[in-house]
Amino acid sequence: MLWTAWWVWMTGALALATLEVIVPGYFFLGFAIGALVMGVILLADVVALSLPVVLVIFAVLSLVAYLALRKIFGLRNGQVKIWDRDINDN
């Protein structure tokens, strides 16, 4: 059962974090954080989980991480740059 192996989730988190560096935008970072937390949960070996339960927990963790990242790093009010002159004007 590969989905219950903690190292698989940690490797997936590393791969998704690497993909985030290549394609920035905090999209893959939410999934990477979800996979990292899922790996920690499986490493703790609290209960045996089935595949559907593991995927639902991963989806919820990823959604929470993505929303937290949007709240922290998202566009805030007053951050829009308004240009009042052209660079070619002399």
C-alpha cells in the first residue's frame, strides 16, 4: 500500500515544492504543504487509513494551505501601481 507510506508523501512534497520554484504563484506550494503534513500524519502512525480517507485528508490540508497562502501573500488593497508617466517621455 504505497499511499500509506510516509516517505512517498514526503517525496511528493519535495517534488511539488521544486515545481513551485519553476512555476511560481503559490499554487503548487499549497499541495506541497498538504503532502508534507500528510506525510507527518502517516509518520506518526496514529491510525491505519484507506485510500479514499487519505485523499480526502490531503485535499482538505492542501485547500487550507492554499487559502492560508493566499491570505498571507495575496494582493492587498492599495498595492496596485498606477503609472503617471511613460518611460519614453523626456
